[in-house]
Amino acid sequence: MRMPQADALSTPHGLGPHGLGPHGLGNDDDHFHEECGVIGVWNGKDAAALTALGLHALQHRGQEASGIVALSEKGEFHSHRGLGLVGDIFGDAKVMAGLPGTAACGHNRYATTGETALRNVQPLYADFEFGGLAVAHNGNLTNALQLRRAMVRRGCLFQSSTDSEVFVHLIAISLYSNVVDRLIDALKQVQGAYSLVALHNGALIGARDPLGVRPLVLGKLHEGWVLASETCALDIVGAEFVRDIEPGEIVVINDEGIRSLSPMQPAPSRFCIFEYIYFARPDSVVEGTPVYETRKRIGAELARESHVAADVVVPVPDSGVPAAMGYAIEAGVPFELGIIRNHYVGRTFIEPTDQIRHLGVKLKHSANRAMLEGKRVILVDDSIVRGTTSKKIVEMVRNAGAAEVHMRISSPPTTHSCFYGIDTPERAQLLAAQHDLAAMAKLIGVDSLAFISLDGLYRALGRPGRDAASPAYCDACFTGDYAIPLTDWSNAPESKAKAAIPA
Amino acid sequence: MRMPQADALSTPHGLGPHGLGPHGLGNDDDHFHEECGVIGVWNGKDAAALTALGLHALQHRGQEASGIVALSEKGEFHSHRGLGLVGDIFGDAKVMAGLPGTAACGHNRYATTGETALRNVQPLYADFEFGGLAVAHNGNLTNALQLRRAMVRRGCLFQSSTDSEVFVHLIAISLYSNVVDRLIDALKQVQGAYSLVALHNGALIGARDPLGVRPLVLGKLHEGWVLASETCALDIVGAEFVRDIEPGEIVVINDEGIRSLSPMQPAPSRFCIFEYIYFARPDSVVEGTPVYETRKRIGAELARESHVAADVVVPVPDSGVPAAMGYAIEAGVPFELGIIRNHYVGRTFIEPTDQIRHLGVKLKHSANRAMLEGKRVILVDDSIVRGTTSKKIVEMVRNAGAAEVHMRISSPPTTHSCFYGIDTPERAQLLAAQHDLAAMAKLIGVDSLAFISLDGLYRALGRPGRDAASPAYCDACFTGDYAIPLTDWSNAPESKAKAAIPA
Amino acid sequence: MRMPQADALSTPHGLGPHGLGPHGLGNDDDHFHEECGVIGVWNGKDAAALTALGLHALQHRGQEASGIVALSEKGEFHSHRGLGLVGDIFGDAKVMAGLPGTAACGHNRYATTGETALRNVQPLYADFEFGGLAVAHNGNLTNALQLRRAMVRRGCLFQSSTDSEVFVHLIAISLYSNVVDRLIDALKQVQGAYSLVALHNGALIGARDPLGVRPLVLGKLHEGWVLASETCALDIVGAEFVRDIEPGEIVVINDEGIRSLSPMQPAPSRFCIFEYIYFARPDSVVEGTPVYETRKRIGAELARESHVAADVVVPVPDSGVPAAMGYAIEAGVPFELGIIRNHYVGRTFIEPTDQIRHLGVKLKHSANRAMLEGKRVILVDDSIVRGTTSKKIVEMVRNAGAAEVHMRISSPPTTHSCFYGIDTPERAQLLAAQHDLAAMAKLIGVDSLAFISLDGLYRALGRPGRDAASPAYCDACFTGDYAIPLTDWSNAPESKAKAAIPA
Amino acid sequence: MRMPQADALSTPHGLGPHGLGPHGLGNDDDHFHEECGVIGVWNGKDAAALTALGLHALQHRGQEASGIVALSEKGEFHSHRGLGLVGDIFGDAKVMAGLPGTAACGHNRYATTGETALRNVQPLYADFEFGGLAVAHNGNLTNALQLRRAMVRRGCLFQSSTDSEVFVHLIAISLYSNVVDRLIDALKQVQGAYSLVALHNGALIGARDPLGVRPLVLGKLHEGWVLASETCALDIVGAEFVRDIEPGEIVVINDEGIRSLSPMQPAPSRFCIFEYIYFARPDSVVEGTPVYETRKRIGAELARESHVAADVVVPVPDSGVPAAMGYAIEAGVPFELGIIRNHYVGRTFIEPTDQIRHLGVKLKHSANRAMLEGKRVILVDDSIVRGTTSKKIVEMVRNAGAAEVHMRISSPPTTHSCFYGIDTPERAQLLAAQHDLAAMAKLIGVDSLAFISLDGLYRALGRPGRDAASPAYCDACFTGDYAIPLTDWSNAPESKAKAAIPA
């Protein structure tokens, strides 16, 4: 959703207002973060309310900001955008009353430093010669900067600092007369990962990049249709899951029904494997597989690969819970909630006193001392990014009296950054990119540390193992095998920052 | 914390400003709600920051508002109060810088209709002849209205609509010269439940009512001391648990150490049994017992009493989880997260559209369809108050394809209101006060429904059963056995509202 | 309205919230400032709306904050208070809808450092044994601190830092049963200046101190009555002026009509002479005399006393305009608007950059160069307090090319502070208390400077001159002749600050 | 500054956020309103602070919103925009610290219905191939819609609903390589009134349309330069007036000095005559003439044309004051402040109760009864637009007891709308477009009514009268003689609204 660099847009963005400052939900929990969730509704009563519900269900894919564009029955577009949680932005009946109609699309956005301007909140909307068009994008374009520079040279004025705006201008300057043809014209020029939902007066359009890196599903809602990032958004609005949108597919939904186009060169699918590990909600069904069960299977595989004698298996809540359950059952060790998560953290622990900062992770987690004292503890978590949180968790568990602490991770070591729509640190900040297993164990302070193997992960997903010649998933964060060219980052994808220097 | 009635204070409260309107976190999850958490720190570096951390750990005892009064080394009091979560109120370094000193006390408050005025946010503070005094109160006085009327007649001007202000005026008009003597004078005149933390320039004082209905614990912090509602607040600041304050005990903490006074008539303890079931945090140790383990034991007892053949045990998250785990192990049925809780509900789903309102509980919970479809499901929850949420949860589970739904509740039926500091509905709204088991099962829509028995609950707490002649706990909400007189409610405690009509 | 000292109330005021910080309208224009305006309405349709209008007309008497307490037909009190201008606080129809009834009273407050807390905003309101009572006070009590200390000792809890709260507690603890008797009991104990409007369920009450220092007028409104600080508040609501309330008089207005009481010792009136010079609005009629005409007469007298050859008479807008007109006509010199006032100054020039601060007074005034260049200019202003503004105005006029600048002031030199309800600096900051005429002229940078004489001022008011044995007005700010004892300031009224040290 | 119609931009504007709702300062005082003030500073220390001061001095030209774009010494642009008064937007030192550099430009904006979006607040800024450019525009383009449609067809995406954005896109798509050449290319394509200040990294540029309808002056500031709408903005920053920018002139200011270009076809000047009557500040010098003196001369001419026997001449404050002074002297009748203006009206009398609405104009003005009672009064005002305010003023004066009321207006009847940058109602709402003199007098309720004649107005400006063949000023609002084509309004300029239907 972002470009590596914004040299063509110096500080005072064009015609719009300034940003509102960081929201503060930040990257403090040491995870990779999905950057967006998208949804579109066609022919649904109170489409904007359905869209708001869907965005609420997709809130885990982006907590910084949300927007909805609705198409009224008179053919007029109305929109509302805001910073914060979906419930706060769309909880006001007056706001919803301002978004009439039976078609709408929406977008959730994840916070990334310095970008929290309202002008960057999607869906993007523009008035074209052919009428209005709203676009909501999950993913990241890898040649957005190159395209932007070319278009600025031509006289295009960019308003946001998002890569997604490239779509809008490509559509605006396309010589095709038809909206769908213009969109195809645009898609053929971009590189990167994208699951798009677009809305114009005449159709709801869904599109997925040729490798299908990011998810997009189709649901049936009475007489209407829903497109969404995950099935949990279908469930909340009472829509029935129909199928995944195919990699490279464009669907055009209108009152005549659904038309499927495949204008792109066919390519073997490379769905993001991390959706299974952490991004997707446990009650979603992703590419035909329930996520919760998959995570339990990953946990079981992890136990088979690396179990060690222990008294108790303790998940790092909430994301580590299903894998820990699978692990505990496979290993035959009691599963206990040895760490309690505090859900009342509030929005603005952004200026803590030194005293509070020093006490660190304890604001979100507390040790359930009675379950830990004197025990040999296996901690199960889904991933280690920088390792900062893991270190504090381990310290907390030890302070509560654990006799031994063994960490088991339900993903392989994350050694590479993602450029396809996931917020990841620079490689230099990735613990596994800098240290071997023993060093990591020592840094985190555990008695033993193990990650699931790459083949083990593929096995848990029902594959025989990873086929290096043609991997079934995008696993670049574990392997550095980038399936889509990183055009804007010149030659060196080691650093997102380095790439930010214009060519 | 509230009085039944506020006849002596008509709408425009005295000298302070108006309230700010309800915060909206309300009673929407159909639980009884603890009304307050309190904490005090003596001789701790950055006492206000420690107090803020403790309040954060006690956030589950009150999410509406918080306040801290700090005593600087110059002997000056500074305070800050706000509506919202602790992190939002005290997350600003400037706010904390305005609360210097090594002694402080704090208070969390739970939202109750029409009372969300800043003037009601504790700690209360007043300037007396002997200097300033801050008071934080967890509990509820049952003769506050009677006392208030008498004092108004005498010329006392009340500023808040809380029962707690009675303490302040009783202290102000006491003829004793010493602060502690004045406090004892006040305590002897009040009836009800109270765990108090008070701070003046010279001592931190803790007090618990003669029956010890509400909790209060003492911790050691390096050279200093901490008083708090629960041990989880000691853990977060790194204090070591010392002991529970005794029922009827007053502790006076100053630089010479701790002095314990017992000026009240001794009486057998009647600690609130609901603290074990729901109020206390699972990682707290209450009256010597870890709460998490107790809840698992209650679940096991529940399984022994009322198990039914099933494929899966599913907790209603989050509060039903430990009991469900205990139940599943005891019953030998797989424990699965068949319901997922959405933690991003936001603050202001207060004006939902009809569409959203209609979809009701789904905002907080979603069904994990893969774990429910075609299964015989045992749902475990901690209590049923009005039954509204249970009904929606059951409907959701059935919609996800469950073959059978059996509800098991880890508390006895709640048939009576609480007058001792817990926010409960009128009896007329309590499902169990109006219906028998079969009718309740039908209303909620389950195939079977069972509550733990009163004796079973006492057994899970390590007692042989309930001794009706001298019950070990306050269990009035299950039995109507009110151990403290309900003076302000005349003869009829059936309705809190009815009592609100002045005598 | 304030006490010299607030030793009995250390920082965290009692049960109410903290203040909201200075409003920023401050004392930047180098005038004495009236501290309050009051109004009460009895038996008027939409009494709160009338009260809001009256407060708007009295806005010049206090711009910091305003409040209204209304008495509904059911006998319930409702109130609303806010910081800012009347229009901003009461411009919202929802606010006004919350203030039903046919009786109300209101108060405007002037900003003084560190006091801008909502809890200090009047009308004060309290619930007494006999019911609610609202009190709005213009003036200042000179023994408030003494009384406060005595009452704190007795167990009274003070909530605000205003002297006016003394009234409320004196009423609360009075042994009389009747409201009016209690009020009289209270008035007999206080010293100082007060024009009071009080409202209880049964009557609207007005009271003026025995010397009648501050104004209070009575108006007839259809079937009802209005009490207000000035006649301009009667005009705006369409009420007809009836008469001034007499010094020492108490009027009790109810549906039977008006009852006048004179419980105080009679004393010769000493109305504040500065109301004529600056405080009162030019379209008000004060003690029978139209203010605008009086100011023109003062200007004429000033011309007679100290005219000098010049080309143009220029007022310092807006307050100097009428005197300048009177001067110009008497002196036969053209009157020109040589200084333009900018009315768009906004609220928050409170954090100016150095650059803006440096440019100082220019934000409010600009020179009309065409009227000043090469001219001999007589500047007419109403008073000089610190002299800071005068200096900048003169510099601006000289920079615009004036050949000569002569300053004429329509009041005598202000050599003493006011303790009777006017915001004045310490004596040490009063230019005329520190310097003789020649030194002042030099400091301000004028070619000549003259003030009207004290006798001249009395003559302009229709008196033969000042009778030192029994002056007709309170003129303490010119003479140091304090007619009411300054009890709280011990022996030395030279400094308000020094008096702040408790006896 | 606005287009007649925004058909190419339906409700949800493009990539930016929504507007913030009307500010409420509106058109309530029944005047035509200048829509903008502009200023630019080159080579001035703290240029943004100087710009803020200049905007403050120009506040009368637009009170809705303001913006500043500053160019730092590193060549980076920073901007800040806000709704409200200049002091409120730029009074914060932190805001100013974020606008470093020695060059800046700024803009004030007047509120017009439904347009109060931050995205419409100027200066507009965009990043072009050649770098950033900020543009501040006073005036209105009359072919903006035509140009906008053509550019949308070409693929340009518009972000605001202002006509001024046309400049930005014309510059972006120009094929010239040089900024100034691109600007000239743009200016040659637009029709309408414009005084522009533009800033890029290399120069400050000023431009005035070929007829010079709106003002723009040049000042010298130490080593630097200032461009501004009026001389009062030069005065406040201490700059010396150099000259007016010529009609059709472009000035390019950089460190080498000033370069003047005249690329446009020469045409006889048609400066806006209403600037003399009402828009310009009285202390400004416009086209070589001091405004204050001109207004007095207009008043004198008005007296010569239409005097009637009277006791007193009373201005409608504040704008009617100079003309009334001129009238009174010429007529030999005393000038008195018979109407007092209340300057504390506040911002948000936007939701008055019916009671307050009914009392109408009285919030801003009050009658000085002592000056009106029993008198024959001549009221002098600058213009009558809808007549609503005049009617209320007259009623107020009569209620105060005036024996006769004669209204004299220092402009001719305003019979036509302005399309050149002034906010005027539709013709149908202009009193003088619908009624003859007698009918107007009756509607307003005066004993007599007179306007200055068109020739009289020209005479007061030092002309022999109006030369119909080649009028010296733009006087279209009095004559309907529109000197610039109204392209976007098709054939019928009678209604701005009618023109809003796209051709």
C-alpha cells in the first residue's frame, strides 16, 4: 500500500489538508502486520452498514483508519473516512445516514509511521470523464514509484503518498473508453500484489494480482454479492461463501450477475503463507482451509519436530493459542493459560513515563504465577520478528518462577522483509536475519528455542513439503524468494530504506 | 459506590461542573460488574506512575473513569481525573509530571447510567482543618442516604452524587482532632461494604468493612508499601504480596512502618463469592487462592454435577475459558475455541444503525464454524444475568451448524440484586429471579441448561458445602441472604429503584 | 469575586475536576476590568434564553466564562456553565432546551490568572435543607478569607477558590429556617462589595451592599421581572427600566410581586465612579445618567482643563471614542478616526511567536496614516494603568508621521488598587503610583500628558466637586480612600500579593 | 474563487477528506463580501510569521479559513491550513516553528455555503515535474468550469471544488519548461478576475488580471519584498508601500530583484469600485487614495445630493462610520453614536433558540436610547443588499423613540450580482433589483431613503462622473456592465444558480 519512497511529493501535499499524527496503535507487539482489509457490496440493503460490519470483522487487517464509499440509488457517491477503529468511525447513525444506497466498498488501513494522513485513507475516489470510481486496495505495488514519476512528468498531480493512487491516474489517462478496459489497462502496467475492490455507477469490480498473493473471496447475499478479504466478513453480514477470486481474475458484478475476466498472463499461484500463520482470523476459511484447524495442525507438527520434556504448554496470547493447543495435544502436556492478556490497553499509551516504559510489555500481558511457578514451561508463539517482545515475555515468565522456559515458534525464522503489502521491519532489524538459532535463544533468554521447519509448515498445509522449483506459496519472508520483481528497490531488497533513495 | 437515591441533590449539583455524558462502555455484556478498583502507594519512587500501572492492572474493576491524587515531598496534593481508560487518562508524560511525589492513591470507576460526571470520579479530595485528605472507595454504603440527609440538615454541602462523599463529610465534622480518629469515627457510623484507601500528609491508610465483603491486599515495594484491590496490581509494579487486610482492620502506613487497628466489633468474614466466579482477574490470588485454578475447579465440579454427552466443550470468551478448561478435562471432551472474540470493538458503538443493532452480539463474538458444524456443543459461561447475550450466542452457535447446544454455567442462578458495590439489574430483570430452569433453557434456546449448585460452588472453594447458619461468603445474589442491613432501601430490597423514593 | 489568598485550599480542590487553563482574553489591553455581570429573570417565558441574551449584553463585564441556572415549572433546577463567550456557551439549542422554566439567573466572569476552573464559574448552586439555591455575585468580599477559615474549622468543605462561596456556606449553616432570613444572616457577616442575584424555588432575590458600590437595576418584563447589572441587559430582552436597587436593599420577587427589605445599617452611598469612565456600556443608564453622554461631558471637561493647540483629536478605540467626541466639540478641533481597531483578533493569540509578540499592540490597532501624517495629534483615552499599551499606541502614531502627540486621559491618575470587584494590578505596577506627570509623559513618549482632575470628574457628573468629608462615589483607585475595611489584607493594602500571606 | 457549478465533482471529492461543515460566520450582516486576501513574502526573516501578520491585517477579506505555505532555506515546502481566524490558526508557536524559511505566501478565505472543506483552503500546492508550487488566488475565474471539463476529459484529477485549482492543472500540463512561462501559458487561457501570489523554489510571483479588477500591492521590506492585497498588510509587517501591481502585469521577485512582465493584451483598467465603498480597510491606500478619506468624501457627496432636516446623524457601525462623519460635517448636523455595536458576538450563535432568533440583529447592535429618543435621525450605511438587517436596525431605532428615521446609503443601489470574486446573492434576492426606491423605503420602514448616485460616487473618487463608453471602474453590481465574459454562465447572468446547470 506504500511506496518505498515519496520523492515526488515533498512535505506540503497538494490540495488536501495535513495529516493528523500517528494513531499510536503502532507496531508495538513485534509482529508482521497485514496492511489492509477490503470489502465491496453490490445490491445489498443498507450496503454501507454491511460494509461497516465487514470492515469491523476485518479490523485485524488494519486498525489505523477506515473509509467507505457508497453509491446511492440516484447514482451519487458519498464517502466517509476516519482515523481509528471502525466502530468509532461508523458508529454514529448520522454518519451512516449520509451513506445511502445498495452498493458500497470499504477499506481498513494499518498504521505506518508518518503516513497517518486522512488523505491516505482509502477507498480512493476520483471523478473521471466517465463518472466516479472508488478503489480499495490490499497489497503493495513494486513499480509504483517508477509509474508515478512518469505520470508526474506528464502533468498528473498526485494527492496522497500511497502507491494505490497510481491505479487512479492510470485509469484517468487510459485511452480506453470503458471503465473495465481502463482498469485492465492499468493492471497490465502495475507490478506487485493487489487485491482490489472498485465501485462505479454500473458495477462492483474485484481483481487479484496474477500470483494471487493477497486474498479475496466472493460471497452471495440474498439478491446481492459481497467481495471481501476474508470469509469472516461474509459471516458477519450473513453472506454465503461462494469461492475465492482466482489469481489474475477480474470479476465484474452488476445487476445482470457476475462476469469473470482473465486478461492477465496465467501464472502459478503464490498465495501468502503467512496468512495461515498469523494474518487471517482463526474463524476464516482461507483458500478452502479453516485457519484455526490449520494453526492447530502447525502446532502439532511443531511438537513432532521439536518437543522437549515439560510440565506445561503456555501460549503467548492471543495469536499463539491455537498452535499451543495443537502442540499440547500432540505432546500430551497440559495446556494452561500461564499468561493473561489485558484487553484494556487503551489508545494512547503513547507517551509513557520512563517508569511505565521500563515496565514494558507488562501493560499487555501478565504472568499467571500459579501456573508457572516451579514448572518447566513450553511457550508457543507464532513468530519472532525483532525479538523484543519475546525477551520481555520470557523474563516475565522467569520472574514468575518458571524452572525452565522453552520457546516454540509456529513459523520458520523470518529472515527477509515483505514488499507485497505487509508491514515488516528492515532486514537489519529481523532477529533471524542477524543471528543463528543458538544466539537467538540466548538473546531471548530461553533454555531452548525451535522454529517449525519450512517443509514442516508445508506439510501442515497438506503439501508433501516445499517444492523449491515451484513453491505453492509466497514464502519470501522465510526464503528471500521474491516472486514479483522489486522494480522500485533497484537491485538491493535488503533494505526498504535504502531503496527509498531515488534512482 | 452509589446511593439508592439522590433526593438531596437535584440536577444542578453544587459548585462543580456538569457531567460529560455516558461513556458507552456500559453493561452491554450481560454481566454483574465490579464497580471499583483502588490502590495506594507509600514511599515509592514516582508513586503516581506506580499508581497508574496498578490502576491499569485493575482496569477490569472499572473502565469508566480513573483518578489519582499524589502527595508531593513538599506536602502538596496534586490530582488528575478523567473519563476513559487508565492508559488514555495517564498516558501523557505531562500529566504524570504534574503528579510528583512518593505517595499517591488511585481509583477506577465503573460506568452506571447518568452518573458519569467528572465530579463523581474518585479519589475524593477535601481540605480539612488538619490538611488535605484523599479517599478512594470500593464498595457501597447502605445508609449513605440517611447520613447524607442528616448532614445536609446540619449545613453540609454535598458536591457529588456518590455515597462515598459521606465519608468526607463525616471526617470533616468529627470532633476528634486526629485524622485516624476522625476516620474511625466516620467508619463507625456507616453501614455497607467498603475497602478504602486514604492518603493524607503523614500516612497512607487502608480500611476494610467488618465483614470484609470487598477485597484489599497489602504488598511490599522496596522501602515502601502498596495497598490494592487485587494482587495483580502488586505484580505489575513489582511489589511482593504480604497479606490480605483483615475484615474490620484499619492499617496506618507511614515512614515508621505499619500500624494495625481493629476498632470495629469483630464479626465472621463474608467475602464476596462472586470475586472468584467473575470479578477478580484470573492471575490474582484472592484470600490465598489463585483465581484461575479456582475457576478450573468450579468447571470440574460443574462437569461432575451436570455433564451430558457431547463432541466439544466451547467457552464463551473470555470469562468462561478457565471453567470450560476444567470442565473439558473432567468430562474428557475436547476443548475448542468455537467462539472467537473480536477485541477491536472500539469505544463508540453507541449509536448503531438498526442494521448493526439487529446483528447484535456478533460485533464482539463470531462463530468458528469449522469447530461447531454438526457437533454436539457444550457452551460454558460464568453467569447468566438477563440472558440476552446468552440467547444471541446460542443462536449464533446454532446458525453455525451445531447439532445440539448445552449450556453450563459456573455459578448458581443469580436471583437477587447486589447492594454492596456491584452493578446489578433490578430483580425483575434477573432471568433466574423470574423463571425456573426449564423456562430459562427454552428462552435461551438450548437443549439443556445447568448451573453449578450452591454447595458445589462452596466445595470448589474447598469448603464442605454452604453452612446456612454461618455462610463463609457473601452469596446474597444467589440466596438473598443480605448480611449488612439495607437501611436506605427501607423494607423492600426487591428493587433498587423502588428504594429510590425518599422515606 | 476573589479572595486575596487561598491557603485553606491547596492544589487539588475537593470533589470537583481541575480547571481548564487560561482562556487567553486576559488583561492585555491595559485596563482595569470589571469582574462580573449578573442577571436574574422571574416569570419570563423561556427565562434561560432571556438570561442568555442579558448575559450577552453584559459580556463586557466578563468574557471568561458564563453560567445559567434555571428553575423549571416542576421546581427542578438545571444549570449549564462554560468557558468562553456567552454566544458560544449558550448558542446551542440543545443546551437551551436543557434549561426549561420561567425563572433563571446568570453570571459572566472575567478571567484572572490561575482561576479559570469550571468549578469557579457562577452561579454557584447548592442543595440545602430547604431546597436548592443559586447565587450570582458581582463584587468582592474583603473578609472572605477570615470567614472561610472559621467555617473550614467547623467542618465546612469548600469547593471553589472564589470568595463568593462564603455566601453559600453561611446560608447553609445559618440557624434561621427561612431562605431570606438565612441570606440576611449571611449578608450581615460579610464585608465588601456585592450585587447579588439569587434564585430559589419560591423567589428571585436581589441584594446590594450597604454602600451600593456595584450596580444592580430592576426591570419590568410583561408579567415578570428582571434584575441585572446594567440597563443594557434590560433593553436586549425588551424589559422596561423601573429603578436602581438601593444600596443595602434586598428585593424578594415572587408571583405576589416585589418586597423590599433594608435589614442593614443605612450608610451614604458610594457608587463606583469608574463605571462611568469605562466599565458600563455606553448605552446603559447608570444611576439615572446615560453613560455615553456622561463620557462626552467628561471629555468636554477635560478639554476645558487641559486643551493644547492641535490639528486633530483622535480617540483610542473603542473606549476613548465618546470622551474624544466631547473633547473635540468643546475644543473645536476635528475629530478623526486616526486609529483603526481590528475586530478579528480571535481567541488564541496566546502563544505568539517572538516576531508577533515584538509587534505587540499592532494586532488590535492600526494607524490610519492619512489622518496622522504631519498632524499635531491629541489622543484621548479613558485611563492609563501600566502604560504599556499607551506607549505602543504613541509609538505607532509617531511612526505614522504625527508631528506632535498629546495624550489626554478622561480619568484621574489611577494610583491605587481596587479590592471591591475590579481586576487591577498591584500598586507597584500602576504607572501613576510610581511616577509624576512629567515622568509618565516621558515614559509614554508624548509631547504632553494630562488627566482630568478629580474635581473635574465630579463636575462632569453634575456635582460641584469632590466633598472629601463625604464623597459621593467610591473613588479609592484615585484616592486610596477605601470605604469598606480590607480585613483580609491585614494593615497594608499596598499590595494584593502581600495580603495573600495568611495572618 | 468558486465555480458556478461543480458537475465534474460529485459529492465524495477525490483523494482527500471531507469538509468540516460551515463555520457559521456566514453572510448574516447583509453585505457583499470580499472572498479572499493574499500575501507573499520574499527574503524576509521568519517569513511565515510576517505572512501570518499580514493575513491578520487582511482578515476582513476572509474570515473562514487561512493557509500559509513556507519555503525553507533547504528548498522544502511546509504548509499549514485551518478553519477559523488567523490568530487561532497561527497563534501556536509550534505551528509557526513548522513553517521555517525566508519566503512564504498566504491566503484568507471567506465562507460560502457548503464549501468549507479544508481541501479548498488555499494556498493550493502541488508537486510538478519542476518542483513544488504554491498558489494563492483572490478573484474568480469565469471560464473555470469550461477549462475543468476539458482537463478532466484529458485525465486530470481535480481535488477541490475551487475555480483556482484550474491554475494548478494548467501549469502542470503546460508544455513550457520554465515555471513563469507555464504560468503565463495558464493565465492566457483563463478568463476572470485574479490577483495571484505564487511561490516556487526560485521566485515569488505576483499577477493581476488584465483589467486589474482585484487589488495587489508591492512593498519593500528591508532586503526583501512583500506582495499583498492591501497596504494595511504592508503596514503591519513594517514594509514600505512601493506601488500597485499594474493590471495585466506579472512580477517575478527573486534575489536578483524584481522583473516585470506584461504578456497579456493591454486593456483599460476596471478596478472594483466597491473596494472603496466597503471591502478595503479604512486605513489602506487603494490605487493611490486613502480609503478613509474617500469614504468621508462619499458621505459628503451623499449629503449634498440628498440631505433632509434632522437632529442627528447616526452611523450603522462600524462600516458606516466614515461616510456618516463626512455626511454630518457637510450637513452641519451633530454626529452621534446612536447605535452601539457589541464586539463579543462569539463564533457559534449558529443554533439560536427561536427566542434569540426572533430578537435578531440585536445581538450585534444596540440602540443608544439617550441619543435617539424624540430625535429626527439620519442613519448612514454603506449599502443595502437584501435589506433584512436595515429593516431590523430601523425597527430598533424606532423602538428607542426616534421621531423620524431617514436612511442614506453611500453606494448606488446594488442591482446585479458579482462574478469576479465577491460573494453576492442571486439577483432575485437583491432588494434594489426587485423594488423601486419608494417600495424599498416602505419595506425598510424609513421616512425617507436615498442612495448616492453613480455619478456622485465617481465624483467622490475624483472623476467628473461615469463615462459610460469607458468607465474607470468595474461597477457591474450597480450597472450590470460586465467587463469580463461570463463564459460558464452561458447567456444568462441573472442567476448564479441557473448557470450551475451544465451546458
